[in-house]
Amino acid sequence: MRVKKKGEGSMKKKKSRIPKFKTLEEEAAFWDTHSFTDFEDELKDVEIVFDLKKPKSETLLVRLQKDMKDKLAGIAERRGLNVSTLARMWLLEKLQAVQH
């Protein structure tokens, strides 16, 4: 019969320093003021596939107030994205959310 040593087999899961969010806005506000690199030990690798060859065959012109465009541009720049790319990503996310 094997005897367990003190502490053996009782690995406790480390509590996450990333809070649980109630809304997307709350989560966005958190990540706007924190760097994900501070939490790398808590993140999991995921595989993302982009189909860069698929042509965009339609164009949509959206008129925005200057301050809204400036905010969008600032967020896009902080994320290393083009403004239209960020806007397209957010539109896709919203469309996917309302379809489910």
C-alpha cells in the first residue's frame, strides 16, 4: 500500500487574477487599462485561421461623427489594426451574436 506524502496529490488550482466580467463593456474597460502580457501565465494558446485570400466584394460607406471616428481610430491603433478592419471585426461579432 502506497502512503501519500503531505501535500502530494492535492494541487490546488491557482486563482485567476483576471476578474469575472458582467458585461462586455466592463471587460473592455479592464483590458483598456491592463496589458494581457501581465497575465500570460493564465492565458491559453488558441489556433486562429484567417482566410486572407477571400476577396471583399462589397463596400459599405458608414458616416460617423468625427469624435466617434477618432475614438475608433485610437482603439484600432492601440490594437495594431486598421480602422476599417476593427469596424468590420466588430460588425461581424455583433452579427454573429444576434444570429445565435
